[in-house]
Amino acid sequence: MLGKFSTNGRGDRPSIQQFIGLGALLFVATITSTQNARADVSYETLTFINGDGHSYVNYTTTRSEANNYSVFLDKAENLGDYLYINPNRYEFDETDPRTNKLSFGQGSYALISQGDYLNTTAPEKSALKVGKDGTYALRTWNGEKQSNGHYGIWNTPDSFTRFAAAWVLPEQFELLEFTSNRPGEWVQRGSTLAFFSHNVNNLVFDITFQRINQPTFSAIREQLSSNKAVDIENDGENLKVILTNEILFASGSATLTANGEAVITDMVSGLAQLSEIEVIVEGHTDNVPIRGGLKKKFPTNWELSAQRALSVVHALSKAGISPKKLQARAFGSYKPRVPNDNANNRSTNRRIELIIAPS
């Protein structure tokens, strides 16, 4: 969802404009009025973040005394982005080459939309950044000011009379920091963070959160960081430990070496601290076919990757990880990290990956 633009009015003289930016949700409203008196504008938004930490469902409502209201949408948006529209009587116009328009015959409305704070096609434009340490940092302003100098969540010529925003996190997340550039009252109730204020304008919010298991993930990263043969990745949701086959197995073998067993045992001391996790062990090979006498034992790379994954699963179980938390998967040569076009790349693709995920 790139943007929404709205207009509402009582006549044709512009009086109030709003620009509302909530991460991926960008919203512009214009109220026109025949009166010069200050207009009361109440704005409320509730964002329910999903279990992945970045997709969401958003409820937004604006209340005013205007006679009509039109929401101008980015051309990429359509009615399919909206799960709920109230009032149910509205007009949707796609004839303008620049925007789509959703129009109401009254000045108050409510919308429920769905979206994603992550922009996978242009990560630099994402409202949410996932750090290498697994923290999620949400900023509700993209850093660009409007031509009239306003930014963030704004209203003109008057400030918002009443303003309320809330973010509801899944139970597996915890809040770390939250700030606003304007004064207001922060209220945290369980996994819900709310902000209330009056007569404010140009608001920007920064909210940082992480998965509850993240501190232990960080400890595991620190514990294994000295081993140059181990690569660790963290996408915020899962911790991925990548082990090259050379440190775990002899060539053509699915039996762990002494060094391989030591690496597995070293990992278990950190993993045992996690109560609500599962460990998925993935076996991967290069694309060189199995040949010679070895083919009797491992007809294809699938069998070899499966046996190696199972060897690691047994080692993890023996070292203290509950078998109920363990899975084994075999991918053979079909999920390479890099092209199998030289010896170094083929060595990179011969690996075991441990996906440490919340249950």
C-alpha cells in the first residue's frame, strides 16, 4: 500500500488538509468548509501487527462535521485492499490516470485495510527495518516533507483536535522503545501500545520491538561467532545457523566427525535455554551427481542430504534437545545459496542449515 489521499467538504473553499503516514499506510485528507471557524477533527487508527512482525491489518476513522468525504488512492490500490468500508454507500472512481477515488456522502467514515510494512521490491523504502540483531524498527514517516512544509501525520490550518493511535503486537513480541516528536500520553496494556494527544500536528512515531526469544538468539550468535566455519543469519523471525559440510562430515560420508560433534554440542548449550522453539535441520549438497560405489549407499544427492540431516538431528537429541522440537529435511542440490559454477561455490552449497524458529 503506497498511499491514500482524501478530501471531504462543505462547499468548495479549502479549510483543512491532513497528511497521515503510518509506515506503509500513507493517507491524505482535505476538508473544505464554508465557515471560517476552527473545525474539530478527530482521528483514530488501530494497527494489528501479524505474527510475522511486518504485515498488518489497520482500522482508521476520521470524524468531522463535513457533508462529504473522498479518499484518493494510489493507482496501485483498489477496493480489494479494503476489508471493511463504512458507510457502505460509496462511489469508487478509477477514471483519473493518477489516482483512484473512494467517495462518501458524509464527513465521517471508517476503513479496515491490510498491508505490509516491508517493501520487498524496494527495501530502502520500507517503513520497517529488521536489524542484524533481530530487532524491528518502525518509523511512521518516510522523511519527505510536503510542499507546504508539513510532514508525518499533519493537519492544516489547525492542529488535530483529538488524536489517538495504537499498535497491537502479537504475544510473542515485546516492546523495547517508543517515542513521538510531539507531547502526548503513552499507555501500554499488555501487548498494546497506545498514544493519546490533543491539539497536535506533524506527528512522527518510532517504535522498536523484538521477539521474546531474541535475547537468547543473540546469545547464541555471540557464542558461535568465533567459529569462522559457522555463518549465522537472523531475519527477525528465525535464526539460521549455516554449517559447511567440511566441518561436519568427511567426503562422501553422513557420519559426523569429532569436530562436527563438538560444534553441535557447543550449540546445544544455548538452544537448551529456549522453551518455545523448534529446530529444523536441512541437508543441502552441490549438483555433482553421486558416482561409483558410493551410489549404492546414496543413489542421489537427496539420500546423502537426508542422511546428513538425520545425523545432525540425532546428535542434537543426544546432546539434550527434545526430539519433539526437532525436524529433518532434505533438499539435495535444489536450494543452492550460490550458483554451482565453480569449486568454491559448490563447497558453499554443501551445507547443513539449522532453522531455529518459534514454535
